[in-house]
Amino acid sequence: MGVQKVPVYCYQCVAGPDLLNVVVEDGVATTVEPNFAFAAEHPAGGRICVKAYGLVQKLYNPHRLTTPMRRTNPKKGKDEDPGWVPISWDEALDMLAAKLNAIRAAGLLDEHGYPRLAVTFGSAGIPVAYMGTLPAFLAAWGPVDQDIGSGQGVKCYHSEHLYGEYWHRAFTVAPDTPRCRLVISFGHNGDASGGVAGVWRHAEARARGLRWVQVEPHQSVTAATASEWVPIRPKTDAAVLFAMLHVVLHELPWQEVCDVPFLRHFTNAPYLVGPHGYYLRHGSSRRPLVWDPRQGQAVPFDTPGIEPALEGEFRVRGVEEGPDGHCWAHHAARCRPALALLREHVRDYTPEWAAEIADVPAATIRRLATEYVETAAVGETIDIEGTRLPYRPVAILLGKTVCNGWGGYECCWARTVLAALVGALEVPGSILGTTVRLNRPAVNRLESVRPGSDGFMAQPLNPTDRERWQARPRSRNAYQTLVPLVANSPWSPALGPAHLPWLFLEEPPEAWPPPTLPEVWIIYRTNPVISNWESDRLLRQLPRFPFIAAFAYTVDETNWFADLLLPESTDLESLQLYRIGGTKYIEQYWRYTGFALRQPVVPPRGDTRDLTDIATELAVRTGLLAAYNAAINRGAPLGVPLQSPLYDLRLDLERPYRAEEIWDRICRAATLSLTQGREEKDLAWFKAHGAFLVPFPERQWYLHPVMAASGLRYELPYQERLRRVGKELRARLHERGIRWWDAQLAEYQALPHWKDFPDLWAQVARRYGKDPNDYPLWLLTSRSMQYAWGSNVSLPLMAEVARHVQGHFGVMLHPQTAAAAGIREGDEVVLEAPHGAQARGKALLRQGVRPDVVVVLQQFGHWATPFAKELDMPTLNQLAIMDLTLTDATGSSADLVRVRVRRA
Amino acid sequence: MARWGMVIDLRRCVGCQTCTVACKLEHNLPPQTFWRYVIDAELGAYPEVERRFLPMQCMHCGEPPCVPVCPTGASQKRPDGIVWVDDTVCVGCGYCVVACPYRARHLVLEERWYFGQPTPPEQARRQPARLGVCTKCTFCMQRLDAAPPGAVPGRDPAATPVCATSCIANAIHFGDLDDPQSSVSQLLRTHKTVRLLEALGTDPAVYYIVG
């Protein structure tokens, strides 16, 4: 048989996919290597990261489940052995189909309107690159609840996802690293989370002189490579960002350092704001007004040839539009441009004020703000593929815990306003969006830009008016009811307040449909007991779930509670075509776009099956084959329909197809559609070549040209629409007697104020009857590149190489903190949170950790997963408190908790 | 004759251990054996502290202390500078392990498997000849020696050590130190570099860019 090199993709982290070859020697996969055939096209020279090298061990892991298993112990609990017994695939699929058919017979929704079938996927969207045609089965099914969380919200970049996409089609944000000169990163750990493209681009930039300032409570991997580390108290980042706004707008000559033309013509800075806090509008057209100094009067914002005022106070005739159609007509209202209000808003947020809060010297804040505007190169331009664009080589990045939960809005807003002030938004060198997940089409974010009201992009907010608001939630986290910003795309359920289903099961809210359990819960590539916060709550609730079917790689802490385990063929055993290239998180900026194949490199281990074949079998057994095939024909698996004016590759609705046949058609449709019918590549071609690419213009990395061509503005700095939406949502909820979301409603501010965010966690301690001062440390977490999103925690090879990276496997704390508690290097320590939860681990003493901080890497704490349970590694999730008061308006919280530490 | 060497850019390295694991797979190394890895260390005291990454491996010294101490002649230096061990001659005495100031030599006395029993790839690539003898980084000399015609080590992946071809920060560069046109020679001319424990007179062939 000799040596073969089989091309596949790796999407074990969100920063992929990347392309590799698996070396197969005499029928055995032995190693992997970058697919250098694409070195010129790939943004990191074709390289693959440390996780990809674990794929061979992942394939041959003897702890894998290789046959379906049925639970025999009806009792469910951490201490109850499930009593797994192997069964055939026929038995397994019949068992699941019987449950599903019972749902179809009873009705897809339960008595409270919730879907009886729920599915949960993990790993930040990665599963779609592995789940074959399962999406087509779910599309054929009807209403499916995808709201039951596995940690999203606190584990993603949640506020950035929602506000970023709202402001500049930026589900995540990245610097234009190749052209950037200064990055100020508040905890953004891109050298651990950015994948090969991120690491490669950062390294190239450092070598040419990029200055990177890392502001965070402990020295992450990214801080290690930074030019400067600025330690900061957890959850105080907004104060420093507000103070930077103060410096720019009050201590520096803002008219000189800011990009005034950009503010005038690409933002709402000149929009006049009336006495009720809404834009002052033209009486008949209702277009927002600006002040034209030359005419000495207010005119609609889109009046040609004007240079509207950014300062001053004016008396203007106009109308304010408030919530629920309420209008105020003014004959001579006192109004001011939004920028003037912004300047007033940040007047008291001085560096000295922030220094007290954040423990960052005022001089450092002044220096960073000054350096930021001086490096922004306001006025400079650059040529991109023949197009002259503004060049603004500065970017501010936010980390996970910074832009999540309370304070996330404030940080995202301040960061994006700082970008707008110097025009460093969506232009070469500046911060850029990566992709869209709430808007459509998802393939190219630029195509999602459509004109909306008031000169801004159209936004797909969930309605809050009385007629259209979803008063009765149709799914268990109620994202359409509670979170207007999260929209209603296929990604929205997972981006809603996904922990609420867990919370409400124990603490049902008032005036709300009773929380119910799904009759069937299907989980795939997720382990919520480990990845969700306050995992003890899940342990209490999981035994109540009537039926759990888990696609399973090994036994783990969540499928321990399952009734049925379905061992799918994993990364190197199954077949799928997936999109690559274009722009995509975290720093995947390609000059090409196309499709790559994942294919079996060896026959599947044991009796595992390709998820496409499993989905087809389920469709047959539930009588949904025609609808399932129709969903594939519509493009459910990849977004490429099998029929267009250029081709007709549709499946016959009435007969089942094997995975190879389905993906062959998808391969052909994908290439035909990408090349407008010029090239057709079938599955055999992809198996030989791995990927098909066409050029992707670099100018499409930037939103600015589209905004300029469309005459659109960024909805910054003033959040008039969100203010109105918040008022309406408050009214809707109060009309139904719901008051438990009031704290979240306070987030809807046109110009956000600083709140004492750290104190929220102290208040939670008091709620548990504890003195916060007894829990003086912040427990934080940090990304492990070796593990993040990888579903690879059961691989000894990963543990072995990860041990060379600080933090694997133990509790990092400052020597001074340790000494005060009598702790020495290597001692077993106990971390305890105010609600009584405890976790243990070995002390790792580090100077690069603030003395008021303890750090453990995510995500461990396993007790069932083979090998991983031997790692003796605590996790923040055992201690983080799931609480409504820690939930922000977007439905997320932050990954931290106050703790105390002692020697075990 | 080439003099093979390496230039590692410390400004780029992020300590990810991709080179570590790529080396392990390329050479089918048993658990707990690393021919190379990246040190993750702290310097200074809070708040004036720095976290630094330092890739470590055999330095393929011009004057390798491991060679003269070898009683059997198994430990050798090739004319192209690669220091290697002939495992058909090595008796596993361990003198070279002690003599190497870079701790780059490894003696494995018994077979070890990641899961107790060998997985199919471990079984397929079993190398009993490597038991009880000294093993070490070879600059992937099997790749250099089997390079396709015209392939240039350091430029063409098939003829380049896997640590260099796997590095996701483009930090590890390999090539002919005696060729002024090679990428490593050009990097040495244009950057400030250091070598480890140079004072010992080992003449390492691995350079680190520090500025």
C-alpha cells in the first residue's frame, strides 16, 4: 500500500479551517503535515497548529466509543454507573426514531409552546464543519429548540458579537495586522486563540515593528510577546477606555487629532439630539437633522455639500421619535450634536478617576491615548488594489472576559467610538470585522450591507413594538423575547441567554411560561457539564431530562447522563465539504475563497458512522426523507443549493442517498456556483486535491468602501435606536408583569455610563450571606491553544506538549498571595467561591499574575472523560456563579468569580 | 559541503509547541521524550516581569561535547555539521547525556505507549533499535539525505526539518550557514543574534534572533 498523503481540513478551532495532509503508511495514519500545495494561498503559509497534530491520536484513541450504547441503569447521577451495553445501529436508530416519532405524533411543541426536540452543539460553531447533513434533518424536522446552553455567552466574545455586528458587521473584530502599527489589547489573547493565521500575522507584524500593548490582569501568551504589559484590575477595563476617550476629547486638541471629516460624514456625531434624548428630525421626512453652519440652520443629515457642526447648542424646529411611536414636536428645541453630548459625557472620566478604579497609573492612560491618536495617521491614505482608502494603523482589541457580561457594552462601545474618532474603523490598518452570523448572507459580510433608516445599515433587530414583539417565548432562552440585538438567524439561539434554561429550571421566573424539559435532547460535540458555568446546576438538572441522545467520541461528563450514545465517525473518518477563505474569525483574512474537503483517511474505527449517513437514516425512520432531501437540495448543509440556472443536481426526494453521493453533488454544485458554471469538480477531484479556491479581492477585507458607495454611516457614538428599543422592551415586559429583567434594561443607554462592575460580584457574595472581603481574589481563566475548542482533552499527547506552557496543569497565583496563605509551589490548594463550591489544584507560583488574581486555564475539571479525569486540573466553571444579576442585557456574563484560596 | 544551522526568531515565537509535537510525530517519539520543546519562563518580579519563550533542541555544535566522551564512536559529527548517533554502535552508557550542556540527548530504556498498549501507528512505527541507545534531534537528516533533486533545505519543505516547516510563527529558519545567500546567513547578517552557552566553546549551530 505504501505511503499516501490524504488532504483534509482541520477545524478544531474557530480560527480555521486550515489545510493538511494526513500521512497514511500501509493503511495506518501515522502523522500529519501542512498541505504546502496551498502555502501561497493560505494566510499562514499553509501551516497548521498544535491541535492538528493530535488528530492521529484522536483517531486511534482506544478510549473511543466504537459501537452504539444503551443505558441500562435508569437512575441518573454523577455517582450512578450508567450501565452502558453495546447495541447495534439498527437498535440505536430505532430507539431514537421511536422517541422522535412519538414527538411528531404528540405535536412538535409542548403545552407551553416550547419545542419538544432540543439540540445543543458546542465549540463555537465548529460542529457544523463535522456534522455532515444533520442540519438538513433539523431543517426537515420543524421547530427545534437550540437554546439550551453549553457555556456560550460567557465563553465567547458575546457583547462584541452582538454590538460588533450591529455597528460594523463585525461578529468578531481583528486588527488589520499586516498594516497596523499599534495594537492596544485589553485581554485579547490572540496568540492563543487566533489560530495559525493570527499567530503568523502577529509574528510578521512584530518582526516589522508593530507595537502591541497588552492590558490584562495576568500575563497571557499574548502578553509574553507584547511590547508592554499593563496589569489591570479585573472588570475595570471600561474605566480605562472611558478615560482614553476623555484624554482625546478634553486633554488633546480633538479637532486636530480626530478624523473630523469621518465623524461628520460616516458617523452620527453631527446628528442633533433633542431634549428627550432622541434625534431631532425633519418634520415631514423624519430624517435626522444636523446643523449647517453656513446656512445657519438645521438640515437633514443627507443634504449634499454640507459640513455639519459637531459642537454647539442650537434652537431647532423638529420632531423627536420616542418609543412606541411617541413623538414630541418642537418649535425651538434646545439640541446639540451627538459629539457634543459625547464630550460632555466623558468630561468627568479623567485618567485620575480611572486610575483609582483600575489600578493603572493615570500617566499610563494618558500615554496610551496620546500614542493611539498620534499613530492613527489621520489624513493618510493607502492604495489597495487600485482603490485609494484611508489608512489608520491603530486598533484596540477586547478579550473575552472584558467584552462579556456587565461592562461588555461599555467596553465595546468605548473601543468602537475610539476607533470612529480617528476614522480607524474598517479601513486599512484599523480594526475590522471578520464575518457575520446574525446578518445574511453569511458568506460575505459586505453583501449583508443594506441601507436602513436614518442613514445607517439595516439591522435585523427582534421587534419590540407591541404588535410584533414575541410576548410568549417560542424557545427556552427566549432570545427573541429578551434580546433585540441577537436577531433571529440560525445562530441566534446559541447567542441568546443560553444559560437561562438551566437557571429557570431551578428558579422559575414570575409571569413566565413554566420551564419545561425537552422530551428528546440531542447533543453533539459538546460537554456542557464541563463547559457551562456553575456546573453543579447541570448535575442537578440532567437526571430530570427524559431522554438524551449523545453523539459521542468517548464517555464524558454530560453523556454520562444520556440514554443513548451514538459513536460518529470523527475528524479523519468522515466526509464533508466546507467553506474556506474570504474573511472569517479570528484573523482568517485570505486573498482566496472556496471549499475544502474532509474525507476518511482510513476506514472508520469499529462500528462508527458518518453523521451524514446517520442523518439520512433518521430521516427515513421518521418519515422525513422527502423533506430532508429537499433541505439538502435547498443547500442546508453548506449554503449551496443543488439547483440553479447553471445546473440541476437535485436529489430525488423519495430515495435515500449515501454520504458519498450527497457530497459528490454538493462538491459539483459548490464549484459550479463559485465559478459561475465555468468549473465543475466532483468528489473524486476534491479527494485528490483537497480544496478549490478562487481569488478573493483584498479590498473586500474592508467595509469602508461599501459604506462609502452606499452613502451609509456607522451608528456611533450615539445609540438613539438602542435607547428607544430599551424603552419599548421595558414597556412590553412590564405590560406582562415581568420585572426580573429590569437591571438588564438599564443597559440600553444612548451614551453608557460607568457602573461599578466589580461590585456586582461582591453583591452576589452578599446574596449568599457572605462577606465579599472573605473572598478577596478574582479567579480568572485563560485560553489554552493546545485545547481550546478541540474536543481533544482525552489525548495524552496534547497534555504532554501542553505541560510546557505555563498553567498546564494547576492554579496560577502570585508568590505574595501564596505566601500569605502559607502556600508553596506545587502545594494542593482549595479554591472556594461564595456559594460554597470548591475546586482543587496544584499551586503554580507566577510573578506575571496580579496579587489579587488567581488563574486557571479553561476548560477542565473532568471526572468521567478517559485520561482527562487524571489531569487533576480545576476549572473556573466549578466555581463561577450562574445568576440573573450577573447576566447583562445581551444575555451573557463574564468568566470570573471572587474566591478565597487555602492550602488543602 | 554545507554547514547546516538554524536561526530562531525569539520575537516571533509564541511558545505554542507546534514544533514540539510535529517533531514527536515525525520521529515517532515515545511519551515523555522531546527532542525539542519550548521553554516558557518568567524573568523579573511583578509588575516588572517578562514572560519569554525559548525553543530548545540539540545545538549541533561545531565542537560538540557529546562526541569526544562517547566510548564507542557512536556519537558523531557529520561533515555537514549534523551531530548524530549511530544506534547500531551506541551502547547506551549515557556519557553523552551527561556531557551535553543543553540537555538535548535522551536515553529510553524500555518501550512506552501513550495508552499503555501501542496504538496502530505506534505499532506500525515501532523502533526497537532506539531502545537503550541515545537519541536526539538529527536536524531531520533523513529528510535532508532523501531530498528530491533540486530541493533546497530551508526552502523546500520535503528537505527541511519539520520544526521549521511546522512553525506557525515563521520563527524557525534552517539552511546552510556557509552559503552567504541562504536565508539563515542573511538573517544572521541583518539581525542581532545570540547562541546559548557560547562561553563553553561549543560553537552552536543554532542562533537566536533577539532584535
